[in-house]
Amino acid sequence: MNTGIPLQYFLILATIMFFVGVYGFLTRRNLITILMSVELILNSVNINFLTFNRYLFPHKLEGLFFSLFVIAVAASEAAVAIAIIINIYRRFTTINVEDVNMMKF
Amino acid sequence: MTINQLMFVLFSVMIIVFSILTVTSRKILRAAVFLLFVLVSTAGLYFMLNYQFLAAVQLTLYAGGIVVLIIFSILLTSQIDQKFEPVGWKKSLFSALGVISGAFLSIITILDYSFSATTEAAKEVDMHLIGKSLISPGNDGYVLPFEVISILLLAAMVGAIVIAKKGSPGKSESQSLTQ
């Protein structure tokens, strides 16, 4: 299939999205916003998988299924992470990572 | 400029702008809505790559599931009209330096590498093929990861309920288990 767009453009877009997610992961101090940065990172990886699948190996389906499983893992990760965040909020009445330091030695 | 290229430019500008806004916005509910925009434009990219099934999964699971879950937890745990404190300049400067150098290195590598495509004919990806592959144990089948992911989803469901459940007042869950 020819979309008229070089493969590299998709990869560069996914790279930018990945590193924006990393920036958010490093600078944010709220647990929910950190979780949102992780979702950005996982999403950019999905774009990479699908682009490689479509452009380099169009007769196979590995990329499609791998990103399907990545989405499933991201969903379960978000569910468990939000359960943990709600539990933390109940105990500390805050979800700021700098205030949650009970297990710090 | 063809319509395809125009759509690609539109989607990529939306993705880049909204992902930067997601990680820099100082209001948490706005950040969640910007994340929703990023995920919807990613679904548009999947449509452009001709993976309709995955685009639908992206829309229903990410935009419909995960973002709603995140917004619910924001409403439960945060003051939504409260602004975050601005990030310290030292932290944001060094993070930006590291991130920009990493992105620069990756983009140089991508542009330098010569990708070679196969010459085999493209396979039409329809629902019939996806469903057959997901449960076939053969050469092009993915039944083992499918079963593993179902166990993972079950475990995540049970774990999320157990973690978020309210313990009985005065006595926590672990104490009542050990007695």
C-alpha cells in the first residue's frame, strides 16, 4: 500500500511523542499526570509497531497483534495504577509523589 | 499535496501540539482532555495505515476506557480548579536537555538507516483473518499470547478491586487475614 508518506515521517512523529512523554514523566509531580505520560509513551510505541508492519512486512501480522497486546497491557496497567492511586489518596489525602514518603528509609 | 499527505500533516501537528500540552498544562483536567485528543488523532493515523480494526480498538479502549477512568480518578482525588505549581527551572531545563538530545540522536539514526521493504504482496487485514489468527495454534496463530493476556486481564481486575476496596473500619484487611 502506498500512502505517499515516507516511513521515516511516522517514525520521527513517534519519536517526538515518546520523548515528550519522557519529559512529562521526569517533570510531573502528580501521580495521575505521570500515568498519563506513560500512556503517551506506550501509544508512540504502538505507532512504531504498526508502521513497521505496514511498510516493511505487509504480508505478516506481527505488528498488529503486538500492538493489540500492548493496548491490553496498558489498559490493565491503568486500572491497577488508578486503584493504587485511590488507595494512596485514602491514606495520605494527597497524590503528590513528594508527600508520599512513608516507605522512605 | 495529496489529501493523504494533508491528513498526515494535520494528525501529526495535532499529536505533537496536544502531547506537549498534556505534559505542560497546569490544570489536571485539561491535561486529561488533551490526552484524549492525542489518542483520537493516533486512531486517525491507524486509519491512514489501513488498520481499521486497531483504530476502532484504540477509540473504544483508550479514548472510551482509559481516559474515562483517568478523569474519574481525577474527580475523586484532585481539586480540579487548582493549578499545579510551576516546575522548577533547573529540573525542567535538565529534563528538556536530556529529552531533546535523546530525540535528536534517535531522529539522526532513523534518517541514517536505510529500510528495505519486502517484495511480497500485502495481505488484506480483515476481521475474519484477525479472528482466525487470534485463536489458531498454527504457524501464523497467536493463541498463546491471547490466553496469557486473558489471564493478565483477570488478574488485573481482581487486583484492582482488592487494592481499591475499603477495609472494614477499625480493622484492616491484612490483620483480619492473619488472625
